[in-house]
Amino acid sequence: MFKDKHDNIIYVGKGANLQNRVKSYFSSGANLPPKLQKLLYNTYDFEYIVADSEQEALIMESNLIKKYRPYYNVRLKDDKTFPYLKIDLANEWPRLYLARRLQKDGARYFGPFASTGSIRKTLKLIRKIFPFRSCNKNITGNDPKPCLEYHIHHCLGPCIGATSKEEYDEVIRQVILFLEGKQELILRKLKHQMKQAAQQLKFEEAALIRDQITAIEQTIEGQRIAVALKSNQDVIALAQTKNLACIEIFFIRNNKLLGHNNLLLEGSKDTGPGEIMASFVKQYYASATPIPPMVLLQHPIDEADIIARWLTSQRGATVKLSVPIRGIKKQLMDMVAKNARQGLASHQIKQFATMDMDTVLKEMKSKLSLPSVPMRIEGYDISNIRGTRAVGSMVVFDKGLPKSDHYRRFKVKSVVGINDYAMMQEALRRRFKRQGEIDKKWSILPDLVLIDGGKGHLNAALEVLQEVGLPEIPLASLAKENEQVFIPNKSRAIDIPQTSAVLHLLQRIRDEAHRFALGYHQKLRRKESVDSALDDIPGIGPKRKKALLRKLGSTRNIKEASTSELSSVEGITTTLAQKIKEYL
């Protein structure tokens, strides 16, 4: 356990041989990554604990990270607050409710869930299907009258003695099977019960069971996914930025997506995906229940054998870890990874929305040494493929928020070949030569121009502003590789912390300029591919091409049209229509 000068634990690590592990940090020839270099710079002391086995060390490491939340460890964000669904089986009349802690008290726990919102949705669904009690009263069976839940068939009414202990326990068993993903087993039992009730002429009871069956079948249909997986498994993928990682975990049970969690990890800066994934697996499954027999991971992890043995001991049965590289499992992993990226983007948007823009812009003025608060910021980017179909974009942020009606795009005309600097200069030149126009959208000068790129791009932009007589407009550039910010007359990058809201806003503007440029570039490529697809067909000249597009609207529609539809277009014979179908 590494400690700083204030005796705070800042990193927890483990090793099969502690002496060699610690020595590897401090040896003179050690080639350490930046994260560990910073760790050692801030380390004043360390202490150690000797464990009896590698598994015991793994558990100890996970517990210490949860307890102390060291800055240089990857750690689950606010994991202590994750909720569980709990069924208290020690109670004579068990109920299902939200619990904050996983305890060894004989109860069944399901989770952890990502939020109380997701757990309440699950509770709401289960209460619609299974008639168990939701109250916390002492059940005697002698209450004079039941509550509304009984009258709307959401409870069997144990408080008034309307059900037996066996009937109620059967409902609880069904709830457990449902949460385990074994809905087909429940359906078989319910269909048998419905048939028996109908044979005994208990039609109202049979109708209630029928409605329960329908609700479960609808749930199963909503959970089913188009893959053929034979076993129960969790599928884990991640997306990460410089400072934050987002884990997406899908729970697959009996070929159904039973649920999913989207969880944030802190302390992932300068950390590889394999290490992040290993940290997540250890922390998450220290308290997650139930653990499936198979866990699919997006990236290979260190100590996979040790972690698999630990998970096996946690589950009480064999657990395998696997990294899919092809086939159905890889397709599923790609889908989970896509959800991880979406989850990370959603978190960043929420984070951005909660910024106090006035404070952020004032801080930006100070950090970039600007003459005034940058109320209007223009961001520029270039998109091309090896110098072809080059386009430029201009996005505008007003008081920290995008002003899309002021966005502009440029098709680069004067630059031949690969020359990003010249392309950026053309876009800027065309923008600022129009600043004297009556059109307000062109005439407003920005308080800051942000260029996507490094020092070279910044100097190229500065040349243009001097050329058009506007050297007073403040400039900055943001380089993607290390997220460094440069300003004129400064040889080194500005010192802006990676966690700074100022940097987040600059990144948002840079990314929006990139998105806008890329979208225009792709549009031009699609248009050219459409043009060339029709141009390659013998017998189709400009006139017939125009007639086809006027009548059918797009190449896709032309491709999907029948021969008779094509031959109805002016100038298209039946023979030519068949030729068009063959080519497209």
C-alpha cells in the first residue's frame, strides 16, 4: 500500500513475490509508464501485508481498493451505493425489496444494479406478474380487511389468511426463477396450474394465471436476442477516454438478455483496457450475485487463471473467462461495446450539461490569457482521405452552447494533394474574408478561434489572421494525441488538468467540428459513389441518369425498382432496364 506525505493510501498492488514486485518500481533501469512515474513521485512510504495464497491476496486487494479508493487504482465509481434486489427467505412471508448492502444472512440477493431507477423498473415489472406482498406489516392472517393490492390481484392476501404458506412460497420460488432467467420453467408450471384450474371449473383463477402467462411471454419476447448462446453468461465491454472508463455488462440467461448495467470507473488515466477490465471484474464480482458459469471479456486480462479460480470459489461451481475473437459471441461483444461507447457519450453529455458555463468561460479566459471572456468560440477542422475530397468545417459555440444555425462548411478547392495546413488556411481565409458582409452570421467576429491540431496548425492559422488584417482575434489549438492546448507566442502547451471543465469544453467544440466536417466529407463520398454507379452502366448518359433520378429519387430506389418500373422512365427500354438491374 503506497502512501503519500499525508499518510493517505494512494495505490494498492499485489504480487506473487512482493519483494520482486516492489523492487520493479524502484530499480534504476525501470521503464515505467507515466501513471506509475507520477505514483512514485508522490509516494513517501509504503506498508505491506502477507497473504496465504494468491486468491486471498486478490480478495484483500479488492477490499482495500473499495475501502480506501486510492487515486492511482482503477475503481468503480460510487460502488458502495449500488443497490440489490433482496428476498428475505428467513421471513415466514418473504417479500422483494431494495437493499443497499450484500450480507450473509440467508437471503437471496440479485445485482448489483446500476441505479435505483433500474431496480425500481425491475420491481415494477415483477409486481405486475407475481402476486407477492409489498407491505412490511407483521402478518398474522387475522386482519379485518385487505389492502388495494389484494383487490387488484397484486397480492395473495396473507394478511387476511386468503392464501396458504405453500401457495405463497410457490410464488416466491417463481420470482427467484424469473430473476435467474428461468422463465420457461415458470411457464410450464403456470400452464399446468391453469389447465388444472379450468378442469375444476375455477375459471376466474384460470383467467388470472392466463394473464400472468401472457405477461411473462411478453417479457421473454422483449428480452430475446438474435444469437444462439447455449449457456448463461455475462458479456463485458468498455469504452474509455483519457480520464474515464465506462463498462457495459449484458446478462445473458437462456438465450435472453435478462438485463444490463452501465458502470463508470475512475482512475483509468494512462491505464490499458486489459488492466481496467481486470480491476472491474475483481471489484464487481466481489459483491455481484449470481455469478454465471461463463464471463465473456472484450480484452484479455492478466492473472486470468487466478481470477477464474477466485470466481469459481465465489460461485461454488466452475467459472470460465473467455475473450471472443470470431463468430456469434464476437458479434454480441461488438453490440455490448457499442452500448459502452453510447453510455460513455451519454455520461459526457450529462457532465457537460451540468457545467456552470459562466464560471468555465471565465476560467478559460484566465487559462488561455484571453483579452475577454470567450462568449463566441469558433471551432475549425479538416476532413479528407489522402488529400482527396477535402472539406473544412466551422462550428460556433455561443456562451458555451452550440449555435448550429451559424455552422458553415467549405469544400476545399485550391489545395492539391496532402497538405492539412494549406487546407485549414483556405477554410479560414474564406471565412474571414466574408466578415465584412451584411449577413450577421458572417459579420460577428469570434472571441476565440479553436483549431484542431498542434503548433503547426496554430501557426498556419495565425498567418491567415495576419493576412486578412485580424491578428487581434485570439487563437488556440487542441492536439488530439495528448489533448494539449497551444496558444501563439508560447513554445509549450498550456497547463490545463485533464479533469478541467475548460478542457472538456474545448474538447466538445473540437469534437463537434470534427463531426461536422466528417459528415460533409461522407456526404460528398456517397454522392460520388452514386454518380459513378450510374455512370458505369453502358447506355446511361447524363440525360437518362437525370430522368431515372427524377422519377425514382435515388440509386437505392433504382436498384430496388422492378424492370417494368424502370422501363416506364422516359428513354429506358426493357432491355436497358434489365441491364441496369444487372449492374446495380
